[in-house]
Amino acid sequence: HDDKYLLTLGKEKLYLFNVIKYLDIIEDEITNYNIYPNPTQDKIIIEYYLNHSANVKISISNLRGNIIDEIISGYQNTGSHTLNYPAANLLSGSYFINLEVNGVITSKKLILIQ
């Protein structure tokens, strides 16, 4: 590996081209992934565009990574998708909305105020 692409975090070494390749994979699968309103009180709107038909899983996790709820899991066609999720059963705090497309996960942080 060429050291000019090396990023060191403590004892861990991360080669930048692996990060760039991963980001290219995410961008190839999904675009326009948004959650709103954020912060929210009672509902979460999740929007995303699939560039290709794919297996999709959307879940909510706490900051420790524990899955609180699996919103959807299944095959979806190319195009725009919008989900409305009622957040009334969640406690106030911070969460992650995880969008997994063909095994590639991207997450967005959500703040819930009850």
C-alpha cells in the first residue's frame, strides 16, 4: 500500500482508497437519503432513491448499536421511496436510522424530543 493514502487512528491504520471505494459503492446504490424533521417529536419521514432494484432494510438503533425496530426488510424497485414512521413509542434521545442496501449500510443520526 502507498503510505500517502494512509490514515492512522490510534493503533488502527485505514487506507484512504478503501474509504473512497466504499463511498463509491454507497453512491452507486442510493442517492438522496434524507430523514426529517430532525429533531422530531412524533414522526420520522425517510426518503431515498434507489439507483438499482435491491434488497433494502431500514432499522432504528440506539447509540450503542442495538436495533430498536426494523421498519422494512425486502426487495424494492428502482426509484424514489418515502416512509412515514410514527415515533410516539420511542423515548426522547438520539437514534440512528440505518439504511441497508444490498449489504451496504449508511446511517443518519436522529434526535427525538418528546
